[in-house]
Amino acid sequence: MIKNILGTNDFMEFLRGKSATFMLCLSNTKTADIAGITQAGIPGQIYLTPTLDSEFVTCGEVRSLENIAQTPKGVPTPAILTRASHLLKPFSNIELLNLGIKNLPRIDYFQTHEFGISVSGDITTGANIDAMDVFKKGLDFGQEYECKDDYIILAESVPSGTTTAAATAVALGYDCKEMFSSSFKEVPDDIRNKTIENALFNIKYEDDIFAKLSKVADNMLIFTAGFILGLNNKTKLILAGGTQMACALLIVNSILKQMDGHLKTSNLALCTTKWVYEDEKSDIKALLELNDLKVNAYYSDFDFSLSEHPALKLYDEGEAKEGVGAGACVAYALINGISKKELTKKIESLLG
């Protein structure tokens, strides 16, 4: 039920029966305010998406709004896949990383790591990030963090994050604008392309990596790159996501190339959903192959073929696809003995 994108299956097989810490990066970028750029949440309240996702994953309910976040088409947040996986095979720990959100989640007991990072700006006018500072905070956190479990599943909730990721990768010199996925089935290419074009217009020839990241990236991408380098292979780490996490790896790759550095990647992997892997309008495999780092990559072979719920069927039709670590969390459940049928029924039960 876990399929290879790159590398071998040894990494995931080794993790059977092992304990995991689930980390969720929460971040807002004002790029999400651009009309039509994202459907990852409630129109007019997209900024609440990371807040609601974190509340639902940890506590099984949303507290900052009356109802769980869903798109205008009625697609429920991928957090339902993550929550269902946790209910059937609980993570040993869930920790939240505040990487710049407007509204803090109303959560007690679960550890929230604070870094003093502000919401990033709209990339069309400049994200206005102190990229070196955010990167260093990720680096320091990775160096200092002591995992209580066998491995870390690192996920994200960043509305419009695939757009900022595409702009970032192109700004760093990778030919990959068409390789990034979207929460839409019908990708608003005209809006996305114009956004990326306007963002790249702000890049100057003399800008170094961090100057570029300050203008066109988002906090999650930069922090995650720092965290990967700070962790330095000491703990097994699954990047729980699709093309956004692949972009974080490209940032690592660019920094290492500039520094003439090296990173062991035997403890590093990426895991996403079947919907991202099979998406005809993006290419996660090609994106990963642009990287000089050799990282094992997987997707969970899970869909809603066993469900008749119309909202869940929208996933199989190409809506949403990934987020909140859905692919890696489903993989976590599957390698720990949870069946597709059990997982489907649990997800359905969360929708009432």
C-alpha cells in the first residue's frame, strides 16, 4: 500500500511498528489574499485554515469557527485523513510549529513551538521575509530538537503554498514552474502564472539565495530547509507533503551547492498522496529528480474507491490532493496494520 516514487522501500519498511512524532507547520502568506489563487479553506477566511487544521488534528474539533474548513465545492480539509490515521494508530506526540499565523489555535496541552515569526507578505509585491533569520531559526531548532520517538513526520498547512513554492523554485533557477500541484482540480493557471511572473519581477540579478527567498518564498519553506540541515540526519524525518516539501528540498540543495556542502540523506524521505503522484497537471517525480540530494520518496496508495460519500469522492476527482501531512499519515496508518476499509470508515465518521 506504500508505493515508491524514488529510491527503495527499505526506509518505510524499517518504520513498521515504530513510534512517530507528528509536527505540523502552521503559516500564513498574504499571497492567499489574491482572489482565486487558492481553495484551501473558506473564502474570506483562508487565513484561518492552519488554525482550524491544527485544532482538528489535535482535538477532533474546530474551535476558532463553527465548522470544519472546506472548499467552496464542499471538499473537506485533508486534516480528516490525518486525524483518522491518528485515531486508529495514535502518534506518540503531536507538536505545532507557529511559523507566522494570524490566529493562534485554541489548544491546551499540545506543545506549540513559538519562533517570533510574522505572517509573510504577498509575493507579487514582496514577501518581506527576513529569510536568513527564519532559516537560522529552523537550523537552530533542528540542532536542538531531541525527538522522543523513532522518527518525525513533518507536515504543513499553508494556503497558497504551492504558488509560493513554484515561485521560489523558479527564482532559484530550477526549470519547474509546471511541476507544482494545486488544491484545485482545474488549476487557475492564469492567476497562478501572473502571480509568479509578478513575484519574479522583483528579483534582481545580484540577489543571493536568501535575498530571493525573502522576496518570493514563504516561512514554512525557509524554516523547513533550515530544520532539515539542522537535524543533519540524526533522526529519521519524513517530509509529509507533495510539491511544497519537494521545494524545501530544492532550497536545501541550492544552499549546499553555494556552500559546497554535503548532507547525508539516509534518514530523510518524502511521502505524499496518490492524488499528487497521479496528478496529470503536476509532476512530483520530475521535481524531486531536479535535486542533487538522493532522497527516498513514496506515496500512499489510498483513495476513496470504497466510499460513497460525495465530498470524499471529490478527492478522487482531483480536488484538494494533499495537505496537513495526509499522504504520510495515511502511510503511517497502513504500515501499522490499519486497512484501507478501516481508514475509509473512520474518515467517513468524521464527516458525520
